[in-house]
Amino acid sequence: MNNFLMNTYHRLPVTFVKGNGAWLYDSSEKPYLDFTSGIAVNCLGHNHPALVHAIAAQAEKLIHTCNYFQSETALLFAEKLVAACAGAFMKKVFLCNSGAEANEGACKIARKYSLAKYGPGRHTIVTLKGSFHGRTITTLSATGQEKFHKDFGPFTEGFVYIEGNDLNTLEKALDQKTVAGFLLEAVQGESGIRPQSDEFIGAAAKLCAERDILLMFDEIQCGLGRTGTFLACEQYGVKADVVTLAKGLAGGVPAGAFLAGEKTAEVLQTGDHGSTFGGNPLASAAGAVVLDTVANPVFLGEIKRKGQKFKTVLESWNHPHIKEIRARGMMLGIDLDIEAWPILEASLKDNPGLLLLSAGTNTLRLLPPYIISDAEIDQGLEILKKMLR
Ligand SMILES: *Cc1c(COP(=O)(O)O)cnc(C)c1O
């Protein structure tokens, strides 16, 4: 077949045509157990009845109206979202379509907040090495990984990268005179499930509060229940100024959001920001179902329990090829002493297949759908074990 898509992805030779729960099926009906959730997007799995129903019902009524008009669907979604993020003390939300767009919004809040209060020159945003914040020029500028930067400069000015979990650099980098915000993932996803320590985030929160620097959590991968609390930053007991979400926010319909706390809720005013599709009725209706399902203590408890099961089974193998397992809820990084990509390809070829993600050369990354059953976890891990032999 002719291929008119730009060659930007390393695509595997499989075409999925349908899904159900934790399973996907290719054009020859072969089943694959999904340990990836489309990179933390299909958090309710595939073909989830309530989600499908809400999308179909909304599509029959109204798919889109522009943001020049009121939208009850968007208001309802926003109300649920702010309530779900109460653990991080969020007060207001801007609805957009993707992670990069959400992080762009966070940067805009930090820049305007600081400019209005302290005047020009205090615009730097500190981020972490190994972070991933998106693919637009500004969110690439925020991303602390060289490999994404080559070929695309010049970049947006005013980003500084520091080592995570390092209290000494933190204290110096969060300079009261030049820094507007500190943007970080509490658990880095793309670089292989790397959590920040309690001490590091505790110190960051304290310094940010003292110096009036905005503490901004990129929860695009680690948020939305992934670590067993609605937001990963909740587990550190700190107060955030901005939180960004996307990926699983509408269970597969494109959606993103940035939320603001007490200090920052009123920074953006009429005309300051916008997004044509942001919070459109279709995405808002889908997002409401995700929040109704996930932002629930019983459901979050199940994510914790299932995540622990993954970890316990993996550890019980004492596998010679596994060097380290990092787990936070249903977010797992498995460091191997061999390359991860051949394992991923072999698992795909097995029957039933198993879908895995990699991170870097030697790390496997698991982001299973929350609705996966215990029996499916066991079945998938057996396939992985066979592939590691
Ligand atoms: C995926 C991701 C992004 C970018 O999201 P897009 O929707 O692809 O723009 C930003 N931050 C984190 C932590 C992510 O995992």
C-alpha cells in the first residue's frame, strides 16, 4: 500500500482492527494482551461500555461548538476534574487537547504570574534531566533530554535542566531572582519510570513556596490514577501551583488540561489563551466518564493492588536478566541486562501476543489498562517470562 504518512514513527508491522477490555485484535483476528494502554491513554481499556455509550450519545447530540459559547458538557467535566484534583489543591482548569499543549499552558501561567508580580527578567523555568514534556518547540525546550533537541533549534529561551533527586543543585537552581517555575514529573515516564524522592519533592515545595516560584507537576503520564492516587504528586503531601494532564484524560479521545491552584487560578484572563478544540463536547463527555470511573477510592485502591501484584510476580522470578524493577501503582519500569526492543518484538509475535513498551535501550515499560483482570496479568507476565528466557 502507498504510504503518505510522514515517516516519524518506528511502526511495528501489526494493524489492529478492534479491541475489547485489555485485548486488541489484528486484521487476522489474532489476539494481543495490552500492557501499554496506547501509552497510558486507553486507561479504561478498549471498547469500555460506558465510554463508548457516552461518546456515541454525545456525537448524536453535538460534537463541537466553539469556545465563544457556553458548554454544559465542558462545565460539568471541569467541575469533576477540579474535584478530582482537590488533593493537589487545584481550583480552576483550562481544557485543551494534548500534553504538549497542557505544558505550554503551564509555562504561560508561570511567565505571566512572575511578570505581573516581579517585572521582566524572572522568566526561567527549571525542569529535570531525563524529563519529557512534549514535542512542540517550547515543550522540547522544557524536555531535559539532548536526543530530542538535535536539528530543531533555536529553542525557546529560559529553560534550565537539573538532576532529579539532587538537593544541592535544586537549592541553587531555584533562584528567586530569575526563576518563575519548576516543572517536573513526580514519576518520570518516558525515561523509564523514575520517581523523585520524598525529600527532593518536599524540599522543592518548600523552596518554591518561600521564593514564590510556581511548583508545576506534569502528571500527563503519572497522573489520572496511574500510581494509585488520582495525582502522583498527592503522595508527596505537597501543594501544587499548576498540574498538567492529558493522555488518559478522555480514555482515547484527544484531551488535555492544565489546572491552577489558589495563587494561579486567576492569572490567565480573557484573551490570554485559547484552543479551538479545547473542551469540546465530545472530549468533555468522554472525559467525564473517565473521571466518574477513576476518581473513586475503591477504583484507585484496585490500581494499587494490581500494581503491587505485577511487582510481586516480577520480583518472585528472581530473573537473571532483570536488574531492577521500579513500580508506582500500574506504572512499571523493568531494567534488563539485555536489549528491550527484541523482547518487545518477540512478545508481539507470540500467540497470543503481548504488547510492551520500551524506554531507552535496556528498559521495558508497562502501563497496563486499569481494568485488566488478575488472570490477564498472570497470563501476560507468563508470556514476558517466556520471552526473557
Ligand atoms: C506524553 C507526554 C507528554 C506529551 O503529550 P502529547 O499529548 O504527546 O503532547 C508530556 N509529558 C509527559 C510526562 C508525557 O508522558
